[in-house]
Amino acid sequence: MQPLVARSPYRIQLDVLYALLLREFAARFGRSRVGFLWTFIEPIVHTAAPIVIFGFLLERHVSGIDYPVFLVFGLLPYFLFRTICTQTMESLNVSRGLLSYRPVHLIDVIFAKAIFTAALETLLFLVIGAGLAVMGFNVVPTHPIEWLLILIGVCLFALGLGMILAAIVSFMPDAKTLIRLLFMPLYFLSGIILPITRFPDEWVDYLSWNPVLHWVEASRAFAVPHYEPMRQMSLRMVFFSGAITLLIGLSLYRLRRLNRVTT
């Protein structure tokens, strides 16, 4: 009989994350192949509809680039932001049973959901990008390292904002519906479907207060050759919004955890 070997805290953390990732995979896809296929079909249809309408029927180019390329490099950061943000916001309600296990903490569940979502959205992008490449479009980022840093920043920004929204929802559960509805106008105000430069410049000055718009514009600027982002785009705004949001989100999580320990 082999002697038992005590696991280090680092090893326990990895085992917890691995188990949570497997649980997330089973929860998203279920045991049927339909759930797995629908995960790919839904975003493909969501992407194909505006490509057909705007890319082939109305106009083939926007801001001097092919419309499908313009759309895809805007959809990926937005979908990363929206999905990670909403998954983090709802992680408290989804994972109450899991928190009864001593090694599992809420932050583990949040990180597992964020990692799984980022991997899934990246896989979907590769599938859609491969389809566009077969059709003759250039979907290889011109500055891949900078573009990947932008995507990582989007994930951290969404993680921080999701923690803030989770704190709000824990006090006001009815706010969850309103928050979900706000993602629809945010979709149109972030320049996903059409370039934000189509609006009058004075409008863009107000819309530029939306940090998601800066993330989307930065994604296209580093990925698409000859793309001219809006004049108001600021990398300082991009990373400042991400750092401050993540700091506030982690602080709220820490305060919540301390309150649970002291009460």
C-alpha cells in the first residue's frame, strides 16, 4: 500500500479548477450532441446574418476593409465581454451548492467560468475565421501579440465588471433582468455592426465614454491592416478601465468574503 502524499495548496487549486472546468463543460453541453452542435450553430448564425445583409446585399466594404473581417474582429471582443460578464454576475446563484465543499471558493468558480468562456469563444472564432479564410478573406491579425493582449484585457475587464454586477445583484436581485437588457443597446453603441465613425463627430465624443467601444476599436486596429479607428480611441482608456474595474471587483469580492467570515 502506497503512503498518502499531502498535496500542496497549489496542486489543490489546480485540481479544483480542473474539476470545475469539467463540470462547466458538462453543464453547457449536456450529454447530447445537440447541445454541443448548438453551441457552434448559434454564433455562426448570429455572425452570418449581418454578413449577408450588410456585407453582400448593402455594402461589401466599411472603413476600407471587407465587412466580414470588420464584423468578426468586433464580435469576438464583445462576445468575450458579454459572456464572461454575465456568467460572473450569475456565478453566485449557480454555485451555492458547490460552495459547501471546503476546497471550493467562489473565486474558483468565477475563474473557471471565465477560462471556459474565453476558450469556447476563441474556438468559435477559429471556426468562423476558418470559414471566412476558405472564402478568401484575410483573418490573420496583423499584430497578433498586441491583439491577444487586447483580448486578455477584455477578459479581465469583463471579470471585474461581472464581480461588481454580482455584488449589485446580491443586494437587488431584480436588477439582473435590467442589466441583461442593457447589453442590447450596448451592442449597437459599441460599433459592432457598423463603424462608429458613421455618426456625427459630436455624437462620437459622447459615445467614446463607453469603454467597450475602445476595446472593440483596439481589437480591429491591431488585427485589421489599414483600419482607421475613431479619433477618440485611447489605449490609456482601454487599460485604465480594465485595471480599475478589476480592482473594484476584487475588492468587493474580498469585502464579501470578510463579511461572511465575521458573521
